[in-house]
Amino acid sequence: MRDVSIIGIGQVPVGDLWEKPIYILAVEAMLAAIHDSKVEQIDAVYVGNMLSSTLAGQDLLAGLVADHVGLRGVEAVKVEAACSSGGIAFREGYLAVASGLVNFALVCGVEKMLDHPGEEITEGLVSAADADWESAVGDSFVAINARLMQRYMYEYNIQHEDFAPFPINAHHNAVNNPNAMLRYELSKAQFDKARMIADPINLLDCSPVCDGAAAVILCPTEMARQFSPYPIKVRGSAVATDSLALHDRHNLLRLEAVALSAQKAFEQARVQPQDIDFFEVHDAFSIMAVASLEACGFSEPGKGVYLGLDGEIGINGKLPLCTMGGLKARGHPVGATGMYQIVEAMMQLRGLAGKNQVKDATIGMAQNIGGSGSNVVTHIFEREA
Amino acid sequence: MRDVSIIGIGQVPVGDLWEKPIYILAVEAMLAAIHDSKVEQIDAVYVGNMLSSTLAGQDLLAGLVADHVGLRGVEAVKVEAACSSGGIAFREGYLAVASGLVNFALVCGVEKMLDHPGEEITEGLVSAADADWESAVGDSFVAINARLMQRYMYEYNIQHEDFAPFPINAHHNAVNNPNAMLRYELSKAQFDKARMIADPINLLDCSPVCDGAAAVILCPTEMARQFSPYPIKVRGSAVATDSLALHDRHNLLRLEAVALSAQKAFEQARVQPQDIDFFEVHDAFSIMAVASLEACGFSEPGKGVYLGLDGEIGINGKLPLCTMGGLKARGHPVGATGMYQIVEAMMQLRGLAGKNQVKDATIGMAQNIGGSGSNVVTHIFEREA
């Protein structure tokens, strides 16, 4: 397989984008990625999306956005992997270029959630759980994560307030990201006092419902310099799965698919956790960020919160997390999130992250999770010397 | 890219499978494919499905079925391309093996429609149309195809009864297929008198709503003989797209994506239309079969019906179509259909199609269409000498 690099990136500001239909969000991000590179040809389009079938009554989204971006006729494929749809779309685009099938793949993640507030979106999101054994008995997606957090706190004797550094860091980083949705600082007191959603998860443990789209262009590494002044190489790419239902896991507190996906990506990239300069972690809920850090090997089991408490997760810390706001504060337009993570990693590796720039960022990692750790895709990127 | 062959096939009988949840249908087809080969390892799973998010509230279907087939942890990806979901899943599995990424890919198409009869399924199916410009104004999917058929009959001076040979042939072939849903002969009189659905499409122009799943295992051609006594090689694989909305086409009667996808597959396979021994055509509606034959180059524009009228489409004809019943009579469980087509093509090329065996079948073609010709995937297969 060939080496693959990213030569173009594009995104729309995350928010309540009620005035644009879903395919226009995708088109805007894709056109931005095209204009960001010098590419004049696109051979295939991959689109990640979770909820367009359910909320917009629109299937075949990949062909629709390809047509509206001016690429009628092109191979276009949509993948669905709940909140990991964006990362999985990138994986399929990577594979198409790595295989030699195509030279230029355009990948987009897109979601539009705020047209359907309240119960409709709660119902849509719980389709990422096991329909027969979780949602059928009344589970919501936040309730499932609450069970995980409850058990975690009990087993490891961790207090709820110990999670505070994660959302606080995410909000702090979002302030300087013009594409983030929640651009304001969060205090420890605000976090501690926030309204309960599903005990012990409170409002400020949760990422927001929102709209957005982000896109990249991939091409063979050997051609990349012709099309971008700062091509970034894909060093590792790996997908792993786990049971959908939380109760089917052998060890509730160990996210096996996170561990497996990260391990495979580390091996392919020939790096160790300590080589990672920053990590776009999937902080859909605070507990998910912490459990992921442990499963990836950035911390011992039960010790993930100390990365936050010890001040290691900020831009200047040992392992900067969510450098542009993460799911918590940039926003979590579910099927688009994995692509926002990757676009943001590109900004860091290009050295264009502004006030949030991680010094000497050379190797970055982005991990996108579908379900309660059920479908996990990890990518490791490196700035070329 | 490496050559790829099919070494295992499996399917469940199409029908009203109310007693099994959707993932069990997939698991049964996948286990059948595993047992059909001598494979002991699966590296990746690809699942095609259209309606599980909408009708079953179940996303992340690929990971769910991988887990239940005993492959927890494996890379698992679900694609959605409306009625072409099955064929697109095969395409992604083919790509994974061809690239060198994996050696053994398990691909499944699955759909469960009959739990949701009536308006709910009609609403689900129209998500394959343009939501803003077709379904929003009240179009149903059959109404869209009716416009195409109406225009076709007007432009080419064709009568409705001229389409009769296509469903009659499909039903005739289904009689000998134990996995088909509608295993009875159809007469010309029955076709002509059938109840109108959306003028000029009558009930017997339409494929039925149903449940089903079909699966295959792919591996590199050079390894295939170790795992199957009759490996079948993928000679051509191509995807092309067109506008979603029918009214956006430059020429309403020319299915451009069908033409482009077929042309690319013919080129890759280095064959001509006359080299094809049988064709699993996407006969969701009679008009779609006829228009596809023309766009593929099996007939001049406006002359497709004569393949039927001249008796060329039967098992012993010049171009046998729908050799195991097609969408019309085997049934059209939408996201599974593309995989049924491929499994049936394998039965022909293995020489195991029983009473429906096409004599000396060496090169077969299967074409799966999403939307009204919006997303088209064509595969050409060859029996190895």
C-alpha cells in the first residue's frame, strides 16, 4: 500500500446552521478543502454521516453532495458508524488512495441535528446503542454513559469534581477557535454546580447537539508536495469494534476497541504513546475522554483523571487534549466530529493553530468513537520534515 | 492492486422473516458464507444496509453483526447507498482485499422491511430520492419511476404490455430458486390486468417489499484455491453517480451512472457487452431493467424492450437476465439486494444453479442501483479455468 498525505482541509463553523440544508454544509466544507489545496481533480468522494436518513429523510447523501460540489459521476460512498462516521469515512478515503485505486479522494463528515431538537434527537442518538437490549428498555445515550461513569467512580474511588479539568480545558481552547460553538471559559464552580442530566453526568460533562461539516483531500505522499505547501502524512490508521451493549463487555471499564484500535495505529506508525505531541480525544462525555486515555495507554487504569488534575492536558502540558475545543466546546455534530478532529490536527501540524499552537507539534493523534466505545477509529499523523 | 476472488457465499431465503431481528438475518447469511469456504480467519467486515437506522432504530450495524458472528474486535464498516448498499459494501470489501490491507473480508447485505408495512416503508424508501426537491413535494419512489416509464413510453412509442417479458421471466426463474420469495409463474394476462400503482407502473412492474440477507467472503486470487473448490474472480468493479433528482438529469431517459459504471467495469475486465453470459440486472421496476440494458450497451436506446419481446432474456437466450428471479421475484430487500445478485452470480459461475443453470456460464455481470439511477455499482465476475 502507498503512503498517503492530506493536502487540503476545510470546515464550516459549528453551530445552529438552520439556514442551510445538510448537503450545503457538506459542500461548503468540501469546496474549502479543494480551495485549500492546488488539486484540480477528485477521483472519489467519501462521506460520513449518522442521522440524515432519520432526521432529514435523505439517503444516498454521498452522491448528492458530490453532485452539488460539481463532481457528478464520481464514485461516492457514504459510511455510517454513529458518532465515528467521520473517522470511518476518512479511513475509507485513506484506503482508496493507499490501494492505488485513486489518486485524489475528498472526504467529508457532516451532520445537521438542531432542526430536530428534544426527543427526536435523543431517539436518533440512541440508535448508536443496542436497539434490542438498551434503547428498547428505555435507555438514552447519556444514561448509558452515566452507568459507565458511575461504575468508574465507584471502582476507582474517583469524585465527580475530578473530571472538571477536561471540560474546562476544552472550553479554554475553544475560545481561540473561530469555528467552535461554545467559545467561553468554564469555571470549576460552574462545572460542579451544573444541572444533573443522568446521575452522575451533569450538563457540563456533555458535548452539545449542533450542526457542522469538515473535509479533507487525500493523495499519495509522493505527489503531495505538488498540491500543498504543508502536506501531512497519515502514519497510522486502524479501526476496531466492541459489543454495542455496555453490559456485554468483559470488563465494563476497559474500552477494548479503543485499546485495540490505538495499539494497531501505534504499531503501524511505529510510535509509542509518549511520542504523541497532542491528542484529539473523543470527549463526547467527560468519562469517555478519561476511559479512552486509559485504554490508549496514556495512563494506568483508574488514573486517567490525574492527567487533568496534574495539569498535563493543556496546550503546554505533557499531552495536550482537544486543542481546538474538542467535542465538548467546539461541538459534536456527530457524523462530522471525526473529520473536525482531523482538520484540527492538520492545523496543529501545519503550525497554523494560532494561540492554541502546540509547540513543535510533529506527531498528532485523533480518535473517533461510535457508540459507547463500540466502533473506534484511530489516526496518527506526522508533519513531514 | 491485487486480484480478488470470492471463496464463500451464503444467503437466507427472502420473505417475511418476522421472527428474527435484523442482525440475526445478517449473522445467518455470514455464517453460511464462512461454512461454504474453508476460511478460518476474517480480517474485516463490510455491511450494506439502507433502512435499519430509520426502521429499527439501529445504527452501528456492522459492529453489531460482527460481534454476533463471533468476530468481536474486527474492523467493521457499514455503508449506506439506498438500494445499492449491498453492492457498495461488496465494493469496499473488494477494495480492502485488493489494496493488501486484509486477506479475508466478509461482506453482507441485509434488510428487514416487513416489520413496518404501509406508509412507514414508503417514507423510508423515498429517502433514496432528493429530499428537498422530490420527496418534500409528495413524491413516492414508485411515482418517480412512473415518470421515467411514462416518458420512455412516449418518446419511444412503447406500450405498457411490451414490458411484460421482464417480470414474466423473473417469476419463471424464481420458481426453481428455493431462496426466492415469489415462486410462481406469471402470465401475460395477469401482468396486463394488474392493479395500477402509479400510472403507468402497475403492481407487477414492481419488486416486493421483503426481508433478507446475503453474504460472501473475498480473498486474494492467489490464495483462493486453498479455500474453495470453485473460486470466482472479480474481473471488474466500478461505481458511478448521477443527480439524485430525476429532473436534474441532462437526458431523462439515459441512465448516465449506469452507463459510466458499466463502461468502467467493462474496461477493467477487458470485455465487451457481448462477452457477458448472463446479467443480474436491477429490475426494481420493469422500466429500470429496460433503461439499464440500454445504458449498459446491451441494446440501442429505445430498443431495450425488444430483448424481452424477442425472447433473448431467458436462461437459454442471448442475454439471460435475473437468472434466480431478480428483484421482481426473488425479492428486493433493498440493502441486501446487491449481495443476493452477487451470490446468485456465483451459483451460475460455479455451475450450481440447478434447473436455471446458464450453459457454459463463464463471465457474469451484476449491477446494483441506488435511487432512480443515482448510485450505480457494476461487478463483472469470471469462473477460473
